[in-house]
Amino acid sequence: MDKKDLAKLQNGSDIRGVATEGAGEAVTLTENAVYLITLAFVKFLSEKLKIDPKRMTIAVGHDSRISAPILNNAVVAALIKSEVFPIDTGLSSTPAMFMATQFDSVRADGAIMLTASHLPYQRNGMKFFTAEGGAEKEDIRKILEIASAAEEKYIHKEYEADYAPLMTMYARHLRGKIIDALGEDMPLDGMKIVIDAGNGAGGFFAYDVLIPLGAEIKGSVFLEPDGNFPNHIPNPEDKTAMAAIKKAVKNANADLGIIFDTDVDRMSAVLSNGEIINRNALIAMMSAILAKDYPRSTIVTDSVTSDELTDFLEGLGLKHHRFKRGYKNVINECKRLNESGVVSPLAIETSGHGALIENYYLDDGAYLAIKLIIAAARAKRDGKDLSSLIADLKYPLEEKEIRIKILTEDFKNYGENALKIFEQRAKESEIKIAAPSYEGVRLIFPHGFALLRMSLHDPILPLNMESRKAGGVDEILTAVKNLLNGFDKLKF
């Protein structure tokens, strides 16, 4: 396989590609590509851990995508070829695959998750874990370099691996966290909680976590795995998806609704009053839950969070530390702060990726869900509503994102130069610039902000704007366009 073709599969700290024909796209994540990449991961892990592959155990699992069986078989084939002991966990969540390296009954040296998160059905991908956490961008680059040099070819036949009921273990682990926090064997008795799994891997949460603890899940939707995702995109940021869980909460008169993405590393929620808890509201809610246990600590978020969120966190006695977009960037910054002596219990993106220091810095939608459920159960016992935790959170009146296209092959240099000139012109115009800025340029206006930055992967300058007054976003957009005047390769 061409080295360049394999390199194109890298998507930050993941691997992503087209695995099924559809929508007029050519298949790029082939069985052979997955086979070669798995062989490379074995070599990479063997060198990293200084362990002979014959003494290694690697687990593999997948979400509900229709391409999962054939790609899972290719992974198992490569593990057998490498003389690694393979464990097949079947339908799994991404966080559970990390836990395969932690649970005593598995103790895998590494784990491979086949998923493309919320992307369309024809896509798939690979995520890699060791006991230290998920692979970094540099690790993926090295794995793909090793794969590109390989000369082996995948021979299709049925390969078998030992099965481990990982999701049973993982559900038991989550139930234990709720029981320990609430101090009862059936702590959710009397609570109505609805789940929207988006036909991904999250249905287990309703059946194996909530029901055994006494919760009523009547009214839950799309719990059965279906890799065609026939009902809505399994994405907690998607408006259609959020409308679905909001409707389910209303129809069931539920205390709480939880929605997961396909592989359950992200989540959002809906309260009993219909209030949507995602993006800034999710960050605020999780921070309010953690504030008592981590007073005066620092919450790490991505760069597009609102000024109103900053005000809310400061009202809790917490510090808001905005960093770069990308869940690994946010998590690694949280780790860095803690290692430097700055207590930071939470790294969380507006996308719904949230990682807690108490949970291995693992971005785990199910773990965030149990934190919310514990808080909801406590609030109900006290005759309160979960919404009271974020009653003081304000929201901008207007918000908008524009993805400005960069129409040149040398888009990275062009975009970085545009950002540099943009900042210089803002200073000359005496527009306030937020500092420090770890990503792009954030301009502060009397009624809002504009953040202009380079996309992590694409020839695009995303522009995020928020305003506290009607018509304010249009005013900010006009100012931004004036500051970018003359850059004829930018298309709004």
C-alpha cells in the first residue's frame, strides 16, 4: 500500500477513513490497511513496553458500524500473525477499551477500538490505548510510518480470538461508582432516566447500569445497535439529536435524559424542565458538581467557550483556563497543570469530551453521565432540581460560527500569515486582544468576542463569534472582515 495513502488516514491522535462504499467516496480504510496498521501497533507497543509480542495481550472492540465485523477480523488476523494473545470484546465503548488495560481480569498491554465516533455510517477508524492512556498524535505518525514500510498482505479468512465480556465488567464498574457515592444498593429507585444511544454502543448504559440500580428507563430511544444510524446522527452537538432526547424526556416525564455519541466517549443531557445541558452548560454543570471537592481549582476547556462561562466559573471560586481545541490537547494541558502543582480536576471540550483526574484523565461520556446522575439523585432527595446548580449561568444573546475557506494549496502558511496580520491590525485599531491565547486570536468587544483560528486539519479558518446584544454578531463580523481586507484567498 502506498505510504502516502496510509499517512492520509491520520486524524490527529486517531485514524479515520472511508470503510464502506457510499456517498460516492472511495474506500480508504481497507481490510489490508487495518491489518498493516495493527501489525505496526504491535511493533510500536513491543518497543515502547520492551516486551516480546509473544508475551503481550491486546484487546480489540468496535462500535455498531456496519464495517466493524470485517475490520475487526483484520485486526485479529494481524494480532495472531504477530503471535500476540488476542482478546475480542465485541461491541464496546471507547472508554471501556482503555479500561481493558486496567481491569485485573483482562490487564491487556494494549487495546484497539474500531470507531469513527459521530461520523457517517460509511466511515470507520482506529483508536489505540495503553495503560498510560490514548495514543498521541506523534504515536499515530510513528505507527503509520511502520505500517508503510511493511510488505505483508492480508489474507481474508475467519480468525478467532478469546472473548472477554468487557462491557459487563465496565457496567459493573460504573454501578459501583454510583453505589459508593449514594450509599445504597438500589440508589436510583424512583428515578426516571431516559437514554438516547443513537443506535451506537451506548444502549448498555440503560440496560446494565440504570435498571440494576432501580431506575426506570421507559421512554429511552434508539438503544439497539444499528450501524446505519437510521434515526439521527449520534452526536451530542447535533440539533436533531438533541431535539430527540428532549422529546424523549418530555414524553416520559423523566427526571433526566442522557444522550451519547456512537462510541460513548461524549455525552450531553436534558433536564426534567427541558433545559439542554451541552456545550457551555455541560462544562458549567460538571464544574459545579466538582467545585466542592476541588475548591479554587482550574477547569481546562477548549478555546471557543463563552465569556459567560468564565464569569460562572469564577463565581464558583474556580479558574477558567482556555486552551486549544482537540480533546487530546485539552487533556494533556490538564495533566501538565496537575504535574506542575496546579489542581485541575476537569478537562472538557464544548463537543462533550470530558476527562476527570479521578478517572484516569479518560474522556468518558458514561463517566460524565454517572456524575450527573449522582448529582440528580442527591438533588431529588433534597427536594431540589439539578438545574439549580447552573442557575447563575448566563448565555450570549447571539452566537455564530463561520468556516472561512482558504483557497490555496499552501493553506497552512497562508492562514498563519493571515492570523498574524489580523492580530497586528487589531492592535493598530485598538481592539482588545485576549491574552494569553493558546490558539488563534481572540478579540474582545464591549458586547462579545470573536475567535479566529486555524483548523486542526483542514484548509479553513474557523471564526466563532458571540454577542450579548441584538445585531452584535453582525457588527463583529463586519469588524473581522475589515481586519482581513486584502486576503483574496479567503472565502467567507
